[in-house]
Amino acid sequence: MKTNIFLATALTMVLFTTNANAQKGLSFSVKTMAENSWMLNKDDMDSDDLNYKFTFAPAVGLGIGYGITDHFGLGVDGILSFQGQRYKVDDAVFIQRNNYLKIPLMFIYNTNSEKFVSIVLKAGPQIGILMGSKLLDEDLDKINGDTKSNYEDLDFGVMLNAGVAFRISDVFRINAGLRGDFGFGNTENEDRLGYPADRASTHNLTTGLELGVSYFPH
């Protein structure tokens, strides 16, 4: 079932390949992100023994897009996100590091792409594909080897981005925006051996700053 959903979504993204600012025509972009990552779980957050700590989550990505009008467009990104959650238990720090390939399909609005500065809003559904998972100590050494089987392969959610674009020339834009995404489903594998039957769901959340450059070929 998950494979069918993924293939259908991937086909949709191929049919609507787009990104960057909503200016008529094709565009390409490269971007980097500095984010704070959370793995939200009510049981863990209510625990007196487990303390959530700030978790830095860098990400890099590429995008391709097509502006339907001067104000509206569609977009798709491929983003490699190094996220997870940092915990403190007593005096020890542990990091659950989950790396995702995130593919958002975005609906884009641009106030006026012909001005030097314009406001850009992006929103849409997103697929997260788990690329790797490991539990680390404070020195970033592995604990108990690979943990990918403890988590679902796919994470379906939504993304939002609100920012500005600077028109450097007819073909180049510099973009800066506040970006966030949230996963709707439980990221943990409920079928794994020893999974507690009454455990609350865990949801991915990342928030932070996205910087990028867009190119509009004539």
C-alpha cells in the first residue's frame, strides 16, 4: 500500500515539476537550511527521566519549477535533511539521528517578481523517505549500531515557507525564508519487536531558515 502511494505521488510530482519563485517559465534552484528538529512524542515529553534538547538539523537541496503566471507557480524539491532528536538522560546526552530525503510538492505565490524585493509564500504536501538512522552519544559515536528498522520508511506531511526573494538580475534570484514541516503519521515502526502497545505516536517537526539561489533560463 505504501509503495503504491509513493509511486502515485512521485508520478504527480513528475507531471507538475516546478519550484522557485512564481515567475512565468522554467526555473532551477539550489538551497541550504539551518533547522531545529523535533521528534514529538507525548510519552517522552511527559517523562521525568527524559529531557528534550535543542537539535540542530542542517539540510541541502535542489529544486525545479515552472511559473504558471507572474504570481502563481508549482514546485518540487529534493532535500537531504539530517534531523532527529537530542535527549538528556541524567548526565548523559543521546542523539537519535534520522536522515530523510524530503520531497515537497509546493504551491507558490509571489507578490511581484519584477520588483527587487518580493514576498514569496510556499505550501504543500511532502514525502519524507528515511535514508538512514542511528543512535549516537554526545561524542557522535554510534550506540547499538543501525536503528533504521525502528522507524517507518516513509513520512507523509506538509510544509510551509514564508520569505522574500531578491531580484539580482533577469535570470537570478536570492531567496530567504522561514521554513517548517510536520509529519502526520507515527514515524516509529509499530511492528518492531518490543514496541509498547500503548505508546503515543511520534511526529517529525523541523523549523528554521532556508537560503537559496534560483536561476530562470530564457
